[in-house]
Amino acid sequence: MKNLVMVKILNFDEDAIRTKDFQIVDRGYNPKEVDAFLDQVSEDYEWYDNEVSLLKTSLEEQYKENQSLRDQLVELKKQLTDKVQTEGKQTKETFSNPDMVKRMANMEKDIYDLKQDIGLIASSLSTLVNNNKQN
């Protein structure tokens, strides 16, 4: 959520406040002029206070959102690290395990032996069939 910054043309800057001269009358400064000036100064300070409040609120919201995003980032990094470690272990277990390589070699040998046996059986069967046909 974005806060819109209020724009106001201020009545005075610091120098204008410091250097303001009031007309001197019989009993001192003109009260109406002093009151009008102080009303404008008061408006400026009220505006500054409101602006500072809005900026503080915005800053707090941004801080909370930033913290939330940092927490999410930490959690995602942890999940990624866990996933990489898990996949790394699976890869090591699958491809680097000497027992697995031995088992695969034995299975390949067994398959080769079975093919040889099937060939012998087929040859023997063919011989028996031929002999039966001749008898």
C-alpha cells in the first residue's frame, strides 16, 4: 500500500519566520498582524506533523513488508538447500554406490546367461521336433 505524499506550498520557510518584522504600535506589536502570522505558522507546523506521521506510518509498513520478504527469502533458501542436499544424496546413492554397480553387472550377466540357455533350449527343441517328424 502506497501512501501519497501531501503537497502543500508552505507559507513560510525558516528565514521568513526568523526575520519577520511586526509593526510597532503604541502598546507594542499589532495584535491582529501577530495573530495572523502565528495562525499561518501554526498551519505549517500542523502540516509538518501530519506529513511526518504519514511518513512514519509508511516507513513502518515498508519495514514490516521488508522483514516479511526477508523471512520468506530465508525460508526459500532453506528449502532450496534441503532440496539440493536431498537430491545430492539420491544421486550419490543411485550412481556412486559400488553395491548398486555390482548388482547391475550381475543382472546383466544373468540376462546374458538366460539368453544362452534360451538359445540352447530352442536348439534342443528344434532337434526334438525334427526327430519326431522323421519318426
